[in-house]
Amino acid sequence: MRTDSTTDFEFFVQLAKLKSLSGAARSLGLTPPAATKRLGILEERFGTRLVNRTTRSVSLTPEGETYARYAAQILDQMREMEDAIAGTPADPHGRLRVNATLGFGRTTIAPLVSEFAKRYPHVDIQFVVTDRPVDLVEGAFDMAIRFGELPDQRLRARRLMSNRRFLCASPKYLERHGVPQRIEDLVNHRCIIHTQNDDAFGAWRFVQDDHLETLKVNGSLSSNDGDIVLRWALDGHGILIRSEWDLAKYIQSGRLSLVLPDVVLPSADLFVYYPGQRNESTRARAFIDFLIKHFEAPFVPVDVSKTAPERKRSGRARN
């Protein structure tokens, strides 16, 4: 049960993080006038100004910095106390904040959250999907589910699934434009670009002799959404890099063919990340164990023999 002091701590920590009274109000479900009144009560209680206010933002005074630092520490200690007292591994309690990527979060993780909620009804789950990685510490997330490398050395990680990447294209594209024989042939092909985070546009990375090499490719179609670029590949618009999690069923059905299957690309293994400096709560451990149990069942891997027929191979794309 939250006390008035605890509510004040949460309010001021959010205010310090967002540097906006209206932002802090929205995050806590308050009206802007209520947030302004709460700040006024806090400053009156301490007899000093805690923030410097402008029309657009706020900044903390030295006294405000001190209050925010102690408030964050107290909230962390209270969370640890609640984790130690409330709930057991068989019946965890409390709030769990989880982040995942937009497409994968919507199609795969959201149904798992639903299953977990049925099994553990006393856990309140805040599930947030984003197109970019989030700062788990700043965003007060318990964990994030992401493909690829550890984004922050402050985090710990558990691998949920191995997931190779492959080059692929539809048979109709390869029939029309030919099949590349070497990595260098890709520069003469129409490539579909999946833009991710701050990666250089059209820079495809390959592993050669234990080193990462980069090839600049060209393409008239690009998107930051994985489902969209996969659809374009199925429609015959070009060559795409995609993980076997997405490709397996299309390779199996023949709707897509592997291109240069012996080329090694950086993997897209699936991980669950969580803050390293924070003890895992019983609810976080329960959810991580739930994810591991789900993903330990192997999916049908990509059959690397399903490449384009030899008779259709060519080293250069045709216009």
C-alpha cells in the first residue's frame, strides 16, 4: 500500500527524469493542476524551491537534486522490501514492466503475456512495444525482449533462442534477375533494406575469416518494419536479410529461396535483458522462466538445401 510520502517520491522522481510537470502528470495519471499543487506542497513542506520553472520545462535546484536522489534510493529499497514480503515463486505479486520490439512483441510476446497473466493473476503487467531499444534503468523496466547483441553493459541477459540470419528472395525475382554467385554480386541486385536503429543505410555485414565485413548494397524499397520488408520480398521486389524465425515456413513452402546459403551473417539470437544492478523479483524470475520454457521447444529450422535451381543462376542482375 502506497503512503502519501511514497507517492510524493514517485512524483518527484518522474519530474526529475522527464523535466516536465505535464509529463510527470501524464505518467502518474494526474491532471496538470494537481501536479502543480503537489509540487507546491512539497516546496512549502521543505521551505525551499526544489525546481526552476520555465514555460517549457523544469530544472532541479541543488535541493531538488538531493531530494530526487534520496527519493529514488528509497523507492528502490521499498521495491526490494515488497519483493521480499509479497508473493512466492508459485504465486508472485506486484507490477512487472516489460519491453519488446514492435512486430515481434505484437505477434509473439503479447500472446505469451496473456498466458502468463492467466497463470499468475496477481502480477500487474505493463507491456510496452517500441521500434528502438529502451534504457531499462531510466525507463524503470524490469526487462526487455530483443534480438541481437547486448545493447548496454549495465545489463544482464539470458538467451531464449538461437536464430540465424539468411539472404533470401522469391523464386520469381531470381527467375527474372538471376541468382548471385558471390557476395560481391549483391551490389548489382535490387536489395530490400530493413532500416534498424542507427545502422548505416544499406550496409550489410558478413562474417569472413572471423571478421565482420561490410558491403554497401542498393535498393529502392526500405522500411523499419520487419513484416513489411518480408512482404516485399514475398512479392518479388528483391533480396532481403531475414532471420530463420521469420523465414522457415516460407522456405519450406517454396515461397522464398535462400541466396548464398553458405554466407555467414551475424546472428539474431533472442535474449531477455534485465538490469544488472537490481535483484530479480519473484515475478520477474517467474516471467523469465516462463519465456525460457516456451522458447526451449525448437522450431523447424531453415532447410539450407532449398536454394534457387542451378539452371537459374547468374552473377548479375538483369534490368
